Amino acid sequence: MEVVNYKIKLDIDFAGKKYTGTENVKIKEADKKVTFDLDKIDVHEIKINGSSVKYVVTEDNVSFSTNGGDISVDVKFSSDNSRGLKGFYVAGNDKEYILSTQFEESDARRAFPCIDNPSYKATFDITMVIDSDLQAISNMPVKSETIENNKKVVEFDQTPRMATYLVYLGVGHFDEMEDEYRGKKIFLTAMKGHLTGSKYPIETAKKSLNYLETYTGIDYMIPKLNLISVPEFAAGAMENWGAITFREILLNIDRSTTSRSYKRTAEVITHELVHMWFGDLVTMKWWNDLWLNESFATFFAFKTVDSTNPDWKFFGDFLLDQTDGAYTMDALKNSHPINADVSDPRSISQLSYEIRYGKGSNVLRMIEAYVGNDVFMKAMRNYLKEFSYSNASGSDLWNAIEKESGKGISAIMEQWISQKGYPYLTTERDGDSLKVAQKQFYFLEGDKNSTWKIPLFINRFSRDEKQLMEGSEIKIDGDILSLNYNHDGFYRVLYDDAMFETISKNLPQVTANEKWGLANDLYAFLLSGKISMTEYVRRLEKLYGINENIVIDEISKQLFNLYTITNNPYFRDLANFYIKDKMEYIEANKRDDFNFKITLSGLYTRLAYINSDFCSSLLKKYSGYEDVDPDFRLAYLVAQAKINNDFQYFADIIQNTINDEDKTKAITASGVLEGDENHSAIMEFVKSGRAKKQDMDSFFVAMSASDGSRQYVLENLKNIVDVMYSFELSPLRINRCVQSMIGNAGIKDPDKMRKDAESIRKDEIFGGINKGLEFLEIYENLIKNTR
């Protein structure tokens, strides 16, 4: 059965937040029984080829019988605009809002009856009937606007063949900024009064489009592009074809925007633009291959931004943002394969972002490094050309790379995507050779020990070299300095003492990325008990002299985390010494360097958390947070929390500031507040709806990270979860918040947390609960082993 076309007309009552709709669905070779997915939609009539038919409605679908063949199905329906953040929903508050959509993975069915399955691609003809003073936006340009019965009828051009989850509907009062890219209009769109004057998002989009068109050999395929900032948005952004939606914080660039956010905005805009090719043009057949979309978009976003902004050295950020998270989550017994089994799209909320986005993108980066950049590019071009406007699976991609490279990529990739976890290597000198062995890396003892075909990136004193490791052990001859050149491989290395000593004496011959890997591996080996605290500190001290920004960021984060987890003053003193030393270095030598300024802001914030004298000096230096450079405002707000300890200060910022970035900084800093009065005030603030729904979970994540707030989270776990459910937060966000609360706040009383975690157990958040409990055990072991 093939769905050919949806012709959808929605008559929207904007003030009443509801609508009625009609649709005509053209189907070829229809099955004898056709089922349309739906959720909270009332169906009033169904006709086949003009004749009314009987239909059966259940909670999640409507079905009807057919005679097969080519049919035309007409449906009349109606619905409310959801007050959650999915489907066709109200984005904003009671005073000002727009109607917007978020359909991935399976919420197009909340807007109109459809076969909500990515493999059933179709074209869409969309018409919206709206109040005459409103505007409407969809994937395609406006075809016509007319007035009927005092309402505006907006008809859009027909879309290309695409999946239901990529349809976009937007209605409201909008402000727009317009530009052009190779004859196609680009619009920066925001709810009226929310558009800032910066063209940075548009300029970023134009540079990225140029790179992606050149790389893929395929021009951007929609006649226009809207970049739409949405005032309430559960995700970060969404790749609706031709009408990409974003959280306001990402597009509303103004005087409160930090240096880090300029990078983040560039990466997210580019990530969504990559989807125009990888995801929209070529779509996965089913949700088990969702990683194929997201891993590609993640990897290619960093690749694109690294090319368009070479001074940023953006793959350093890739290691900090994507590799570290993937390493951490995939070392859990409760991890899952990249290509996870997905029987129901709603179960995707259980899957780790760090695996779908982070691990997948790291594996792609490893394969590109293994086959070579040009070979990889040619394979991608062939893959996109073959499956344009259609669906593909992971095997289609491996076959394309294998065909172009002549290497056994399919066999390598099958292991990396179908097995959870990743390997770590151990080294041992054997005469003139180096014996290398692989085992699966776990933080806790795992249930099995998989092996992988590992592309090794060998850093020799004389050159770099690639070699495929296919068994549990391998011997390598010659002058070997290290085993993960440029940190291109997704594996850790536990070097023997002699080899680590050699590396530490030859650091100028090791890339910054690999130095980051050396430090990151040490922390993982400490957490897993593979090295002692004494060995960790001894080896880490040999890396203290490194002044690359990503290494400074990594080491300062480790020492800070060790203190916040263990509450051991030894780690506080180490962090205090290291952070002050690197602050002094950056301020004396790298103050005007963009990357180092971002690193410096992180050092300021970490020092504020652990050093009250530094907090006092910050408060004396500035009269208010508005006077502080945006890069250092979070540190200032943490100082406010530690010294003055009054939630009302933060409530005023969250409610009254226009800029979302300042709101989120205030939320993060409020987690430091201590005392029942402050904690109760935070809970009442959240329950009152004065914070955006998209930000509610952030309060509790921040509180879980602070020793003075953890007891409250521990004692109110079920209440917090109930509040998040009452505001219809997405299961994905609740999962991540629950994981953080159990793991971080649980160290106050692990036995109580384990017991209370069972009281909130539900099918849709069991993943977050189980991962949180595993982190709790990891942290318990760390505390015991570092006393």
C-alpha cells in the first residue's frame, strides 16, 4: 500500500485554541483494512471514493474496510490545540502565544489522522483558515491568500514526498527578518515582539547551506527556508522540511548572548540544516534507524561548522559535548545499542540522547578517518542520490561506504551499531613489540565482554598509521608513541606505566584532541576502579602543564565533579589550585581568544561553586548581573546564591527578563540555594506555572547537582515527578531529570533513594530510573575508594 497525497484543510479558532479539519488522502493499492493513527482527535465522518463508510475508533487509531485498489479517503475531524508541547499545540502563555507543531517521533497523529510512519512518505497540500489579522506558516511557500467569511484562507504549495513527522503548521502574530540565498528566501521568524535584530542565525544558515550543497552535490531542495523561534518548545530544535523550529534561546541573539551560545547556535542551526538532506530527503525506514538521521546531523553539523569557522577548532567542542557524553552513557550496564529495537515510537524516550546522537556521530567520525575524507564524501553523495525522496536503512549506508572504499565496512559497522558499549585497550611491552588487548569498558562489572573490529589510529614517532584490530589481542611492531591519534577512534586506552611516562614526556608530539582523550580516560578509569585515586592524581599531574583550552576545560571539570560527588576537601583543594592557576594563565595570555574566553567562563563558574571568597569578590565587583559580561553571568549568579541565599532574587530574573539565556542561568544558579524556605519557594514557583514548561525540569537537575539542595530532592522525589507529569512534560525530559535526581541527590542517602525510586517507576521512565540507580552505585564506589 502506498500513500500518495494528503490534502488537508484546517479551520482554526485561534482564540478558542481549537480547530476543525477535512482531509483527502489518496492511496494506491489500498489494503483491505486501512488504519489511520490518531491521538485526541474526534472523527466525524469518513468517505471512500465519495461514499460514507463505517469506521471503528479506538484510543489511538481509526480503521475502516476497503475493496482495495486505488482509493480516495475523505475525513472530517476536529480537535483542541494541545496544552502540552507536542502535536499542534499552544506555544506561549495565556497573554501571548502562537500555535506551532512538534511531530517527531509520532505526534502528527495529534494534529490530523494519518499513517504516522516514516516509511509512508507522501506529498502534502495544506490549507489553513485563520483570522484575517493572523499569519500562517508551513513547509512550503504560500500559493494563495483569499478572504472567505471574514477569515483568511492560506493555501500552500505542494510539498515534496516526505514523512508525516516533518509537516509544519504555524499560526499567530509574527515578526520576520528576510534575506536571500541563491534566489531562495530565508526568513528569521519569531512571535511578534520577540524578534531580535541580529542576522547571525541567517548568516550562519547561508554559510552552512553553501557547505552542505557543495559537499553533497545536491542543492537545497525547498523554495524557501523559515528559521522559527518558538516561545515554548520541548526539544532544542526540529527539522521540519523548509520550516525549522527552535527554542527562542537559540535564535534570539542579543547583548545577553554568551560566546558559548554563539557556537551552540551555529551548531544547532547547522544540525537541522543537515537534516534537510539526511533525514528529510533520505529518511530512515523505521525508528530503530533514527540514529542514522541524528548521528549524521550531529557529525556533519560539527564538520560543517569546523569548516565555516576554522578558528573555532570545533572538533574540540565535539569531544567535550558529544564524545564525553557517549563514553559516559555507553559504559553503563543499562546502555543500549545504537540500532536499538523500537517496536513503538513512544518507547524512543527511553533511549539515551548520548547514544543516538553522540555515539553514532563518533562512530561515523571514526569510519570517515579510517576510509579517508574523500572516499567518505563520495560514498555519501552516492547514498543520497540513490535514496532521494525515499527511505533507507543503515545497511544501505554501509554498503555505499564499503563499495567506495573497498574495505569491509559492513562487518565493522554491524558490530558497532548492534552491540552496546565500547572497548578499552590495555598495553604491555613484549620485546620490540607492543601487545594490545581489548575488553569492554564498564563503570560497574558488566554482564558480558564483547569484542569489536577496531580501526586503530596509531601515533608513531615518525608518522601516524591506521590498522584494523580484529581479535581480542594484537601485536604491533615499531616506534609507537600512542594508540588513538587525534582521538579519532571511539575507544579508551589504559596505558602501562612505562608507556604513559613516554607519552607525558613527548606531549608536544600529541595532538590537543588526543591530550583531551588522555585526561578523559583517566577519569573514567578512576570511576570504574581500574586505577586508584593515587594513580589517577599522579598521572593527571603530568597533564597539568597542558594549556590547550579543551584540556583545561576537561581537567577542571573532573576535579570539580570529584569534589561535588564525594564532598572530599582534598578534591576541593586540587580544583581550587588548578582552576586559579589556569585562570591566571588565560587572563595573562589568552584573554582575547574566543575559545579560551569560553573556557575561562567555565573556570569562573566552577570556582564560584567551591570558593566563597571568590564569590564575595564577584559581588563587590559588580552592582548587578546586567553589568556582568554575559560569559561570566552564571558565575555571578552562583555567587549571589551562595552569599545572599534568597530565591526571590532569581524569581524576579526568571519572570521579568526577556532573554531566555539569562532565565536559564538564573534557574541553574538557584540550584545552589539552601534551606527549606528557598526549596519550598522553588517548588511553588514551578507549580504556579511562572516558569516556562520547557524549563521546569532544569530546576530539579540544578538542585540535584548541589550538596545543599540534594536532601530536598531526595525527600520530594515523587512530588517532583508528579509535578512534571501534571504539566505534560515529555517523557524524554522526565527520564533525563529522574536520572539526574536519583544519581546525584541519591548520594545523600542511597538506601532511601533506591526505595523511593521504586515509588515512581513507570514504563515510560524506567530507563531514566535504571540509569540513575546505576550512577548512584558508581558514585557510592567512588566515595568509598577516595576516602
